[in-house]
Amino acid sequence: MSLSCITIGLHHLYDCPGQNKIPVYLITIGVFMLATMVSWFGAEFFGDYFLCCNNLLLLFLLVDVIWLTCVTMWTVSYMDKLSFTNPASASYCSKTVYFAFLFAFGAPSALIFLMSLYICYLYCH
């Protein structure tokens, strides 16, 4: 999913003038999620031998939460103003970008919740 967010964001970087931050969000959340997953797997496989993976995981989780909060404030207020029919309109946004955004918005939220439980397990266990 991370790679698909990055790919769609890069391919449709200028296809959403109605809210030009949506493709940027797709790219950055794809990169953050990829880095988070790599550190998560590193923490799982190396455990106590590689403590920096746990610390990286915590750092990426915090960045993900902050980034998701910022993007929510930037983009959600514009969602009802977007147009999907007229590409010449200033409020136009490609349906591909819009639906990728909706999916990429929900998946990191679920990932952050699961990782929060995992972090609690690591540091509270």
C-alpha cells in the first residue's frame, strides 16, 4: 500500500488543483508508512539486540500521528468543495487521487492504532 500511495501521488501530482496537498499527502504518508513498517519488522526480528528499531518505531509513530493531524486540518475542510467533472475548474480533483486519499487516510489511522498497541506492549511489558 505504501508504494501505491507514492506511485499515485507522483503520477497525479498536478491532477488535483482543488486541493493540491492531497497528492503530497499520498507521497509523504507512503514514505512514512514504508519507514514505519521497516522499523516495525526490524524491531520484531532483532528485538533486544537492535534497540534503535524500537526507538525508530516510536519516532515514526509520532511523525505519523502529527502528519495525519496536519493533513486532516489541511484537506478535510475542502472535501465538499471538490469537483470531479470539469478538469478546467479550479476546484477539480481526479477521482483516482480522491479515492486513493480516502483509502490512504483510513489505513494509516488503523496502522497508528495497531502500532500504538504494539508500542504499549513493548514499553509496558
